[in-house]
Amino acid sequence: MLIPCIDLQDGQAVQLVHGRKRELAVADVFGLLRKFKRYPWLHVIDLDAAMGKGQNDELVRELCASARKDFGMKVRVGGGIRTVSRAEKIAGWGASQVIVGSAAFRKGKVNSGFLRRLANKVRRKQIIIALDTAGGNITIHGWRTRIALQAEKVMTQLEPFCVGFLCTDVDREGTMTGANLEWFRRLRSATPHPIIAAGGIKTRREIAALEKMGMDAAVGMAMYKNRLR
């Protein structure tokens, strides 16, 4: 299944290359929502919150409400969700699932204490853990910090706290150079949990290949540039 993405920065929907260089920006965020309305799921990522540069709370809340009420879409929200209270707040906006990344790790290890508290307050079926990877290692804090852990090595440890994983290949994010299917196959063999693949995806054929593995595909740049036919 293809999942469109709306990444927010400074009140606009943006697409970044490697999470750093802004490639494009769209001011009409709700125009994008209408464009994506035929899809059952939507990803909304607050990049400002992820990078510790403010928040787009009002916009995220409105997107959740409109997607659900006007188009019957389910929304996953991520970006800067580093406390249990923050996760509860966003779930209260109508987000079907919250995506937790940086807070799942502490001092280079799985932050089991936080994840346990989170799962006690937010239903496990509402929790997705982001395993964003650059140079082979998990990266956190808006893709600015790498830790000495590999996604496929920690999935078993994380499974009790979530319903699935969002796995982004940061090395290919925003490049439209093609999905790293070999890496996604390794991830698939590491866990029975659902996996949402992201990073570099540019063709329907790749989305079909991921679906054959049992993975959904979160797509940004290729959709914004109308490369998927």
C-alpha cells in the first residue's frame, strides 16, 4: 500500500534531501490533503518539532481532523514526540497512530523505561517506532545524531512496545534514486511486525516489490513531483 507523506516545516509542506536540503515547499497544505484523499492512510511529520525548532501543532491538529472527517483517512503523526504526554496529546487530536523515534533510545540503547510508560498510556496498537538509518546505523534527533545500533538488531527488543515500524533509508531520502530493496529484505527477515518502508522510492514497481515483501511504502518526493503513474 502506498502512503503519501506531508512533512511540515515553517507551516508549509516540504520535501528534504537526506533530511537536510530543502528541495521544494508547498504552501497549500490542505490542497495536498485533497490530492491524497483517495489513500486510506496519511503520514504527517512535524519536521520543526523533530529538529527542535518549534512546532506546527495547529496545522497538524487541523490535518488530522480534516483527513478523518472529510475524507475518512487514517493519520499517523510523527516528529518530536519525546514524552508520554506529548504522545497522548497528539492521539487526542484524532491521530490513529503516533510515530516515536528519538525517544525510543537513550544513551545509545533502547529506552525500555520510556517505551513501557508510553505503552501503558497510549494503546500499543497506536504506537509505531521509527527506525531511521544512515550509514548503516540508526539516526535520531531529526537525523542529526547517529547511534551505534542497527535497525535489524533491535527490532525484537522493541516489538513488545509497538504495533509496527517505520523504516527510513536516510541515505536515499528525497533522492528518488530507488528503494534499497536488499536492506528492506533484511529488515523483513528480522521481525514479524508490520514495516512501513521509506526512502528513495520512485516507481510503482518498487512499491509492488515492497508490497510483495509485506511492506507498505511511505512516499514523498516522487508523489510531489508526479513521478508515479
